[in-house]
Amino acid sequence: MIRLMTQDDLFDVVDIYNYAIEHTTAVYSYEPVDEIERLIWYVEKEKKEEPIIVYELDGRVFGFATYGSFRNWPAYRYTVEHSVYVDPNYHGRGVATQLLTELIRLARESGYHTMVAGIDADNVASIALHEKLNFRHCGTVTEIGHKFGRWLDLAFYQLHLEG
């Protein structure tokens, strides 16, 4: 079931996010987060009316997704950048597809024009997901991040939400 996140979901969300930080290049960060940091994030997202949705099964969260401002300049107000994270034990089960599909619906409903994804260029599964949902590649910034002892390229994908 996909639903809006509540504070009760914090522990699962932190676990999923920290796995991505510690084991993947899905997040260009090094340090795990704690529940307090994620609670502050959750409250800020609520204030800005930026949805955080979760995929729940049998009372446990196995994935989450959200969107927020693309850049902090007024002319970007119709563009959002999103993130999708899934428990590694649930990869390949359609969880990310369901989450991103719902996130797109919410962004359209909220009147946004464009949704952007910044994806590590080696993340073949995420790129395939975005292409399946009609995102198109806009460009790649090379050697923009450094993690696990290597340089990372960031591919940008976008979806026009109208029409």
C-alpha cells in the first residue's frame, strides 16, 4: 500500500536511507543520518507541503519517495526534483515504479510543470525506471561527485508533467 509518511515511519525510512548512503551511489553523502535529523527533514517537508510517500507491507515500510524544490530561485517554482529509495530486499519487485508513479500523480495534481531526477550515471536500474515512465535524458555532468574512491557522473532526467 502506498500512503503518506507519518512520524511512525521514521525508523524504517532512516534504515532505508542509511543503507543507500553507506552502500550505494544513490546518495552523494558519506555520513548516515539519525532519527532526529530525519524528523527535522520530515517536519520541514510538511511545512512546505512537499509529500513524502511510503510503500508499506504488513505494517513495515519498504520504500519511500518525495519531491522538493529543484533550485532555490523563484523562476524554478514549477519544477521539482524527486528521490526514490527502496529497501534492498525489495529491489526488482515494482516498489520504485509504484512510488514514482504516485509521486508523478501528486506533482501533476499540485500544478507542477517539470519533474527532474539526478541519477548516478552507473545506476542502471534507476535509469531504466525513469525511461520506462517517460523521463528523458537531458545531460550528464561528469566527475561531479566522489565516493567509494572514485569519481561519479550525475545524469539528469526530466519529465514534463503537462500533456
